[in-house]
Amino acid sequence: MSRWAESVRESSAAPDEAEVGRIFREESGHSVARLIRVFGDIDVAEDAVQDAFAIALRKWPREGLPPNPGGWITTTARNRGIDRLRRESRGRELLGELAVLSSDADDRGEPEEDVPVHDDRLRLIFTCCHPALSREAQVALTLRLLGGLSTEEVARSFLVAEPTMAKRLVRAKRKIKAARIPYRAPADHELPDRLPPVLAVVYLTYNAGLTSTAEPSLCAEAIRLARILVTLMPDEPEVHGLLALLLLTDSRRASRTRPDGSLVLLAEQDRSRWERASIEEGQAIVRRCLRRDQPGPYQLQAAINAVHADAARFDETDWSQILALYDQLLALAPTPVVSLNRAIAIGEVQGPAAALELVDELDLEGYYPFHATRADLLQRLGRPSEAATEYERAAARAPTVGERDFLRRGGRAARRTVLRQTGV
Amino acid sequence: MTKYLLSTHTVEDEAREPRTMEEMQELGRRLASIEREMKSTGAWGFSGRLHEPDTATVVRVTDGEVLTTDGPFAESKEHLAGFYIIEAEDLDAALGWASKVTAAINAPIEVRPFAGFTDEPMG
């Protein structure tokens, strides 16, 4: 509500097109979710909200924002949806089944007094992230339906051609309909299986944003989605953990790359450029998680990032606390990637030799941070020629130009050390 | 309600420990019990186990002539081995049955909706 009040004030009476677009992105998830329940069909709901958007683009800049834009969108979209269905014979059948539903008056554009037991967006997120759908389908559906991004925006964010993305969405929606993936929030006992893909989709969206320059920023979208999840599932500690992790990671986003796109290591980042507001919000969530004491992988990763954020300089980092958190994380999520990160913490607490011993046991041949870590440890151990080889291996596997450039620089530095040592 | 095909597949040349007599009996008991449960809840439509794929015959029309060939249709190494046809409220319910069967037979199961039974709105 307060967001609305603000946007009404900020934008005066008449929003421009960009502002209408922004409001729709904010609100369309709500409307789409509600209308899928009303119409029982994703395409009908999507088209109806799209129609409402077209009307708003004509009306709002002329007449100003309605008092409750979210309610206006849902009501307008529902009326347009019903109009559309009346024109088709199949639609008329569907409408017959919906006669009862269309008479309820809970979204006539007035603020809602009675909060529904389940926000429809909760149903929507669990349908979009159903385990019977591929991860890429889950991500695309979530950004399109819940996030309100256009197909073109989703395609651009993932560097996929628009027709390819459109096909992916069509296929996913066809499967939802044909296989009858239910439109409901899972019961409590189902959550341990059903929540992880939801969190993974948001996390993956954030990470895709780190290497994508497309607008709207996927990082911001992921944080927005994480905030929605917190509203929808306030009792799930991992949902809070995810939001905290994204906020704390995001506080460093501006300082993790140079203007030319190359990476800046945590040790070399200008910490004065870290965003204080995100850090404070993230750390406050981490503290609440600690009090709740139901740790999970996202909360622990958030806590690790909170410790980094606490250090004013890299050499003030409390590595023993970070190592303790990695020990806990490894117990919950015993993956090679967690082991690698834990080994890096060991490197800071016990030195590079102990770390290298652990790293060498891992099977992460195709994962470039594995080679980058080995390269760094070898360099610190005074074995520059092996380090140079590892930097090259890491660079060959790095996904972005920025990361490749960074690693090649490391390789050149290592080779210079070799030259100095051999006295050439 | 939607009808689903739950199908299991054999993979040719797949090295697999032959089941002992006791294991076969145990498997039979578990499958019978799942089938009873399917029937008592109204989910069961039909089920069956098939003979080896080399017992199959393919019939096709080429240039107006009916031709029969010996052997299975697909030239893959995987062949349909058995199936259930069930009716379920939604995919979650169908996946629930599939999990029970897969746990009993210790092999993957494909769950696929029948066309023409899904014209109701999502619920």
C-alpha cells in the first residue's frame, strides 16, 4: 500500500509510459496469479493482463493513476478476459463453469480488507517452479508470470533469441496444462521438496544478472522476487536467508568489476563503495536467522557474507568465524563447491599448504574457480610455473571475457615470477 | 481428473542382477498391494506387463500394401516393458503413484498425460 501512496505522490497525477511499465511489472504478478485462479488458464490470464496494460498505457498518462492501480489492473484484466472468452465458443463453456467465481466482489479496485489465506502468488510460484519442469523453464515462467517481465526482456536477460524463449514458455505452459500441474501451494510436509527449486530459481536469476547487462537488471528482479517470497512465506528461515544472501552479495556488485568488465577480487575491492543500506538490511536478517537457529544453506552463506561485510579491510576478516560457518555449511550441503570454498578459508586460517592439500582432493576439473584457487595457492607457495599453467586452465574455462582477462593477468604475473626466479 | 500413462522401460544389454525367487515374490506382493490401493481409491484404469520386445510385430502400410515386420517398432535399446493407466486429480497425485511403483520395481517410470482429458480449468 505505502508503495502505491509513494508512487502516486512521486509521479504526480499522470505517469509517463515508463512509469506505467514499472507499475505493471510490480503489480502484474498479483493480477496474473489471481486471474489464473479465476479463469483456470494461464494464457487467458496473461492475455487479459496484457490487454489491461494496453488500456492503462492509453488512459493513465491522460487521466492519471487510479487510486488503487493494482486493483484496477486485476478488475480491468478480468473484464477483458471475460469479454475475450465470450467471443469464443470454447470460452463460453469455460465461462459457464466460472459463473460463481465472477460474482465475487473482492477485487473491484477497492483495497482488500480481508487478507486471503493464501496469496495467489504463492500458488503461482510453486506452479512455475514445479519439479516436473526443467530449471530453465522454471526460471523463464517465474520471471514472465510472477516477475511481470515481457518475453523479450526474459530472452534478452539470458542471451537467448526471443522466438526461442517464446517457444520455451509455450512448451512449459502446455505441459502445465496437459499434465495438469496443480495450481496450489504445497502442504507443509511437501515444502522440504518443493521449496528448494523456488529458492534456486531466484538465486540463479540473481547470478545470471551478475553477467548480464540487460534491463531490467536481473539482480534487482531477483531481490524483488526474494522480497515477495519473504512476504508469502514469513515462517521459512531459508527464504529470509536467501534475501539476506542476495542483499549482502549485491552490496558489493558495483565494486566487483572494473569499468572494463574485469573482476576485482574480494581482497582488492574498494570497501568504501560497498552499499551500506544493503549490508545493514542483510546483516539484520542474518541476526534474526541466528536467533531463530534453524540454519540452512542460504542462511549460512548469508552469514558468511555478513562476516565479510563486517571487515573494514580485507586483513581484518574474521576467517576463523568464516571457517566455522563453512564447516556447518559443508555438513548440510556436502558438495565439492562448498569444499572448495571451505578450503579457501582454511588457506587464510592455516596457510596455503593445508588448503592446497584439500583442494587437490576435489574433482572439479570443469569448474574454473577450482583452477583459479589452485593457481592462487600455488603462487603463494612459491610455485609460479605451476601457477601459470593453472591460471591458463582457469581462463580457458571462465564464462565471461571479464573473468578470462582477470585470470590471464594472474597468469602473466606468475610467469614474470618464474622469469625472475630463473634469472632471465 | 486426468488420465496418465505410467510406463516402465527395459534397456537391452543392461547388466542387471537377476532377481532371486524370494525377491520376485516380494516384488509381486508389493505390486499387488499398490494395485489394490489404486483400485480402492478409484485410480486404477488398467495395467500390464509386456513380453520381451523381440515378440513384437510391426504392421505398416507402404505404397498401399500392408507389410508386417518381425521385431519392435523403435530401433532403440529401450523398450516399453509395462504400464499402468491411472486416473488422478493432478500431476502431483500421479507422481505420488509413480513414486510408489518405482520404489517397488527399482526402475524409473515415465508419467505422461493422455490427450483429451484435461479440458477443465486448473484447480
